Amino acid sequence: MNSSDANQTFDLPMDLAAERQVLGILIKHPALVDKVVDRLRPSHFVDLSHRRIYELILDLYHKQGRISYTQIYNLLVAEGMESPRELLIALTESFVSLGELEPCVEILIRQEGLRRIIKACDTIKALALDPKAENLTELQARAQELIFAATQSNGGAENEVKNLLEVLTQCYLNLLRRREGVEDAYGLSVRFPSIDGMTTGFKKGDLIILAARPSMGKTALLLNMVTNVAKRNIPVLVFSLEMDAEQLGDRIVLSELFTYKEGGQHVVTSHEYQTKLSDEQFQLTQKVFNDLYPLPIAIVDKRGLTVAEIRAKARRFKAENPELGLIAIDYLQLIKPPGNANRSWALIVGEMVRELRDLAGELDVPLILCSQLNRGVESRENKRPMMSDLRDSGNIEEFADVVMFLYRDDYYYPELAREKGTEGLAEVIFAKQRKGATGVVQLRFIKEYTRFIEETKRQV
């Protein structure tokens, strides 16, 4: 580190005494490494000697599951560190009690978070003052990206590189949790057993395409899944680029009213809900509203949003709601393309899809993106969707982790569907799963209530 870097570093928030106390406790009481290994990174230590010692502690921990004073000393000697014995003695004598560990860890986490914020602000200032700066929209997006990264609790580039032992350790812990019943599914369950069975839950960072021709029910299925997730107190962010928030709200209410129809209670039809209710119907509908009020669903219903605007709003929501579990966008073809795009529409759509997949990864949540299918379906006798039916499909298929098509026989052939007994049946066709099998599951669509329910039949 040169003198200018050193001066810059020491202008930033730090607590060298807390660094010494944490290291001293870990060296004298190695079993306590378990308490900090998932929270402290080398970047939490400003002093380079302290940082190197913590790196050695992590390396020994991941390779052997234990550390010792002698091992650390020998490694420091082998690296040629100056006066390793004096350094380690000073560390191990620096703390008062084991009770100091947690407060000192919190200090290091806070100081490192402040350093990241300060550095992000310095970078933003330099970008803004650069006479060759990007246009304002791009500069704002870059500034928001820097601030978002700086304010995430797990920030830092170190997390981007993981050795196989770390990865397999986490996989094994996930396996144990599933075996013990702590996790119902490996990913996010949408509480349709047939869909969850095919996907084992939607995975964090995945882009899920839900595609269909108009009026097949893709918005209804999307809202059903969103509601099922939110009922477990998992925040969901919905971007509705076609319907306004009140329309979505009415659909959610109608869908929930169907559960009372199933229970044999006084029926509230879609028509009655939109016109006038009896006293009994109104009381029942009030109950549905009261049940739905607490659900953590947020809706953005602004039309003509660009991917950059969607990203900005999603980052802000994630910062305010760290437990965000799902993002849903309805739908791809209504996202406004960038203003300076001089490329083909297929390339533009592909770029938007790639950016949305990157957003899912950045926010560490599954993202469900609805999409229209092209008219090629209508010209075939068998109208079940295929990959080639995705509008501008090449890049969509390439970047998607899961591609689900929705198909109802009774939409195209109502009389034949009545004869065959397939009226109301909907096929959810899994045409692609990067981490699972392809196949078809069946749901039943109650069109009047915009509600999908489980169907026992299944094809694979």
C-alpha cells in the first residue's frame, strides 16, 4: 500500500482495537469461529496484518473445520511476516472477556458498511463531475447501482468467488434441512403441488417465463401464485404494465371468493361483485377483504416502464423490504425499449430479458416474467405452444431458466372439449427447466373467478 492509499484508508471509519479483540478471541477460542464465519469477511479488517490473519483463519476453517495458534503461527512464518510471535501474542492478550466478541463483530460490520457507502459516494461524485459523463438517465442508474451494492449487508466482491468446499457445504446444509422437514421445497413454493413438484420451488436468481396466447389465463395464474406466496408473509413486488392496480385487486378478491364457493357458502358471482351484493354477500366479501389486507403485495401499475426503471424501483423496494421473495412482471412485450436502440426488435427484447435475469440474480429472488406468444400457434392444427412460438424467441429461450406455457383446449375447441370432458382443464407445459425435468401438469381454470385449482391428473 503506498502512502496516498494509506492516508485515504485511514480517513475512513475503522476500529483497530475491535479488529484485534475479534482475532484474539478466535485464536484463543477456535470453536467460536462458527459464530462469525458467515458474517465477517476479510474486508471487515482494515489493518493488512489483521486481514491476512483472518484470511488464514478462514482457509484453515474451510479446509479442516478447525484452527489452532500453532497452525496460524507456522503459516505466518512460512509467508515471511515480520515478528509473527509478537503479533499473535499482542492479539491474544488484547481482549477482556468472551463477551466482547459479539459487540466487536457488530462494530466491524458497521464500520465496513460505512466505508462502502463513503467509497460509493466518492465514485458517484467523480462520475458526476466527469465532463465526459454519460447522459443523466444512465448516470442515475449507475449511481443507484453503486448505492444499492454499498447498502447490501453481504456486499463485497469476495462473495463472488467461492471454492467448491464452501459450495458443497451449503448444499449439504440444504440437504439436511430438507431431510429434517425444515424446508418444504428447495426453492420458493407457489402452493400448486403439481407445479412445485415439477420445479421443487422457484430458485433464487432464476428467470421464469410464463407464456401464453391472450385470454389463456396467464395473468390469473400469476396472481394466484403471487397471492399464495404472500399468504406466507413473503413480500412480493408486482409490475403490471397492462392492468391498473384496482383491476388486479378485484381479480385477487374474486379469486379468494371462490374458496367460499367451494365451501358451500353463499355464492358471490363475478357479475354480482361488479354490480350489487346482498347483505350476506357483502359480509362475506368484507371478510375476504379483511383476510387480504395484511398480505405483503406491492403493485407498480405504471405503463411504459423501461427495464432501467423497473430495476430502479425493484432495488428501492428490496432495500426497504430485505425479505422480498418474488418479483412478477406482466408482461414482457409492454416493457418500453431503450430510446437509443437501433438494433432489431429481437435483439432488443433479448437484451431486456437478459437484464431482467441479471436483476433476479442481483436481488437474489425468482422473477416471473409473463410473455405473449406469436400468432404462429393459430396456424397449426395442434395449438399447444412450442419454444418457437415465443415472440422474438431466440434470446428469451436462451436466457430463461424456466419456460412455462399455458394452454387450454376449451379456448380453441369449446364443443370438442365438452365432449372430451376437458372443459376448464389447463395444461402448464414446462418446455424448459435448467435445473429440472420438462413435462406437463394440469390445473383446472375457474374462469369466472380467475382462479386456478389443483387437478389430480398429470402427464410427464
